[in-house]
Amino acid sequence: MAIELSSWGVFVGIASSLLLLRYILKNVNWWLYESKLGAKQYSLPPGDLGWPLIGNMLSFLQAFKSTNPESFMDSYVKRYGKTGIYKALMFGDPSVIVTTPEACRKVLTDDDKFATGWPRSTVELMGKKSFVSIPYEEHRRLRRLTSASINGYEALSVYITFIEENVKSSLDKWSNMGEIEFLTEMRKLTFKVIMHIFFGAASETIMQGLEKEYTALNYGIRAMRVNIPGFAFHKALKARKNLLVIFQSAVDQRRAEMRGKVPDRKHKDMMDSLIHAEDENGRKLGDEDIIDIMLMYLNAGHESSGHITMWATYFLQRHPEYLQKAKEEQEEILRRRPATQKGLVLEEVRKMDFLSKVVDETLRLVTFSPMVFRVAKSDVNINGYLIPKGWKILTWFRSVHYNNEVYPDPMEFNPYRWSIPHKAGEFLPFGAGTRLCPGNDLAKLEISVFLHHFVLNYRIEPTNPKCPIRYLPHSRPKDNCLARIKKISSA
């Protein structure tokens, strides 16, 4: 009997110690971040800062590696109610997550109270001079110098011909290849387009090498910042170093070519434009500026458009009624085309009303970037809750785009929902405010040109229609959409 009581005492002691340890560990982040706020801590949003060092990242990664990434935010709603604003420790920083259209819009458009606040890991991978890192004034300067060459009407009018030629040749090639990884091929196509815009002609070998490095880079952007061999962040850092070597060599070569030729040599591509660009004060871009701009643009310029095009094609194939509607619209565009016109022009793309709805619905349903980051410049009050100075803010686009009060049956693909105007902040595929994605019009153009030719002449047959989906670093079928592209009769 004494032995049993002794064993029971040991068990109780161990259990009590474990509970005490758990209590201490769960309160380390409170002591580090909340207690320093004094009485202001009681105005913080509901939530918790998770475990020491890792914060809430384990539950985030578990959710996004499961079949239900929404379970991460759902757990906050279940525990703390539908406040639309929660505290957490994400990517190494005390943070506030906002999930309503109004709160997201306020954070993204108020440059006086919020600055860019991407995690240290993202800044290290994308560069100190990239758009995700630089302060407001520098961002505005670089945007002025680069936006016209990417999103301007004249630039898009030139790019559309190259895009269309490569879309047509790629679809024809894929239809003769048998089974392909459709997403992989789409990323190659969109990478070829963005490479052409920045570099002009580039060999297939160079493009394959760059694309491989970008794949490793992207896996590290939303990973935990663990610089140890075998971890995604470590691999991503190596990929960045390799990309820097390639881009520096390209810039050096281009500058040498310019020195060896006449001074008024015409600009051929985006790299020429960046080297020649100067602001109203005559300041030019240095090599670090140019390289970080190229690294970011080449990444964003092929990943998002490649993934969204794949998903739009997939959704249309799954919904024959929408596919037929899209086809009829494109046939009408061809009927109205002047006999002397060869190929698509921007005016035709802007008349693709239903196809535009398809693209917007795909952007909403996929939500390529689940969140963006800001940092509070001073104490800010949102919805009656305090966001302390220096804390990060995550605008959670997935919650906005899957809000069933804004989008009934949010998990259903329904292009017709875009027949009704939406309020500002309810649709944020490219962000909002002064830091709106600078290549959004180019991305939509690429997607529209591809879908135009696909719905008219091709169909896709997925090998695994019910293939599981991976959500990191971006939503995609586990098999990269293994499929056959079939050419249909024009009769």
C-alpha cells in the first residue's frame, strides 16, 4: 500500500511539474512582448503568442500542410470569437492578424501609420533593395521608374504579340507530348515571357537553371528561418546567392555592351530601361537596386501567372457550362475582328467580360498570396483593439476571400458572382494601396491570352482529377496537374 501511494505521489509530482513547465513556456512570450506594454496590454486583440521562439508557426504550418489550411484561422474564431483581429507570434515577431475587408484595406492604404513589414527571412531572400524591403519614398521612386515598362499601355501592347506567339506554340507542342505536368509547363511559359521582358533573348538552358533556383527560393519564403542544411530556408539562401551571381554577370555584360556602342543606343528590354533610368533629381539605379528589382520581378512575374492560369484552365474544364460561355465570348471576338488584323490586341482583351470574371474568380478562390505584412509606425487602434508600435500586421486575404457574407458558397467556383460590384477591400489578389503589385496588369494579360486560345482550340484531361492539393509555398495539385492537352476539331 505504501509503495502504491509512493508511486501515485511520483506521478502527481511529474504531472504537476509538466503542467508548471507548460504554464511557464506558454507565458514566456507574454513576458517578452506583452508585459512591457503595461496597462496597454489589456487593449490588445484576443489571441495568444504561442510557444517560445516558434510562436504560432507550428499550428500555421500544420494547417497549411493539411487538406484544410482554413483550420488555422478557424481555430482563432472558435477560441476567441469573430472579432476579425487576433494577436499571434508569426515568423518570429509579435503580430496582429486582421481578417475583415475593412481592416485589411485600412492597413494596406494608410501609409502614415503602417510601413512594409515583411519577415526578416523574406527580406534576406528577396533583397534589401527589393520592393518588399524599401521604405515608402524609395518604393515610390522605384515604382515610378519601373511601372510603365511593366504595366504601361504601350508596353503591354508590345508584349501581347510575344505572349500570344509563345502561348500558341506551347499549346501546340504540349498537345503532341502526351502526359505532361501542366503546372510545370505553365511556369516555364510564363518564365519565358518575363525573361523576354527583362533580358530579351535567353537560352533554354539559362532559363531552366534560373527557374530551378527560383523554385528553391520560393520554398524558403514562407518557411521558418532556420539556416541549417536540409531546411527550406537554408536551401533558399543558397538559391539567392546563385541568382545574384547570374544577375550580376548579366548586368556587367550589359554595361560593357553599352560602353562599347553609341551613347543613344535604343532600349531593347527592361534591363536596358533599368540601367538608363533616372529620377527627377538625375539619380540612377545602382547594381544592387537593379539586381534586387530583377530578382523580385522575375519571381513574381512567372509564379503567380503560371499558377493562376493552371487553376483557371482546371476550373473551366470542371465546369462545362462556364467553358462553353467563355468559348462563345472568344468566338464573338474573332467574328468582330477586322480581316486585316493578325492576332490579339489589347482592345480585344478588354472586351473579354466573361473571361475577366473567370480570372477574378480564380484569383479569389486560389488566393495566391494568403497574406501580406506591415508594421505599425505608432500605436494604432483598429476595431477597438490596440496594435502596438513595432508589432507586425498580417492582412489575411484568405479570410477576406472566403467570407461567406461577402461571397456566398465561397468554396464554389462561380464567375457570375462578379456580375455584382464589390466594395473596396473585399477583393485583394494583388494587395492594395501604394504597394499594389506592380505587375498585376501584365499577369492578367498573360492569363487572358492563354485562356483565349485554350477555350477555342484545346481541352485538358487531368490524370488524377481528385489529386490532393499542397498549399505551401502556393496552392497546387500534388502532381503539378499531371494531364494531357488535347487539340479539338475546329469544325
